[in-house]
Amino acid sequence: MFVRAIYATGDPTKIDTAIRAMNTEGRDLLEDRPGYRGASVFVDRTLGKLLAASWWETEEARRNSDEVLRERRAAMLEPFAGTLAVENYEALVFHQIQQPQPGGGLRLTRLEFDPMDTDLLADTFRTTVIPKIETLPGLARAVLLVDRERGRGLVGNTFVDQASLAASRAGQAAARHEGAAKAHVTVTGLEEFEVVHTDVRGD
């Protein structure tokens, strides 16, 4: 699958306006597009961050949908968004244990790597990282997204609730350390979000 990620920052007091728009107008615009496989919305209410991801069967479906949505995106996120960034990824791993629910937690790890090591990264995530994080109580989903050309990626681990997210920090730190060393990646960012909505169909 292929993913378009929207990352917006703004006034925390206005974030609920953006959430409502993404969960109503945004979802309506997406659901009728060919190749659509679901979407997720995550927020950090304290700092004022919103991460929205739409999932697509093919790269072409993602690209075609963006032609329709590009003009509407900024309007939907007003008056919250002060900054807005859009990134495109390929989903190399989608490992779901159970369906994440609203109120759960997402830990997002940002990666940089040599594009030549993309396959090594995917293999390491499957064989080293997932077996370790599967033992963490409350894990719902683990995904690996990459931009092969730029050598950048995202790891998203979703937990069933905020308590599980907090309790997993030490365990995931150990898995992250081992995985990064084996895959020759540099971790460039670590963030946590609240799950607002997610209905991605990985099958």
C-alpha cells in the first residue's frame, strides 16, 4: 500500500476544529476515491500537532486522489494549522494484532537511511523489531513506511490505550536500539499522539 501523511501544527485551542473537519468532510472526500484503503487521524493536543494519513492500493491511486484533495486540504485545517507538510510513503510492513480504537496511543519514530539499505530495513523490522514489540502489552498495530528515494521513513506503533503506550516506552526503546543498529538507520525523531480515528484495511 501507499500512504500520504499530512502533518500540521498550530494553536492547541483550535485543534478540535481541524479534527471535526478531517473526520467529516475529509473522510467524505476520501471514501469515494478509487483505491482508497482507509485513513487515520492522530493528535497531540498539548503541543498542537495533527497527523493524518490516508492509505491507497497503488501509487497511482494516491497521486490521483491528491489532485482532488490538494485544494481542499488547507481550507479543512483552518483556522488551526499554522504549518502544513505533506509527505508520501510506501508501506513495507503492516502488522496488525487488533484494531486500534479512539483514545489509544501512537508512537511515531522518524528514520533516515541509505536508500540502498531499504530492503535491509524492512527485513530487520520484520525479523528483529516485530518479535520484540509483539510482547509489549496493548500493542495493536506496527507499520513501517518508507520513502525509498529520499532515504526517510516512519515507524508507527499503535497501542490500545494511553497506559499501554506509556508502559511500552522502555521495551520499545530496547527494540529500537537493536533494530537501528542492525538496519543502519539513524533515528531523527520520536513523537507520541492520541488516536482520534483509524480504519485502515490492511488485508
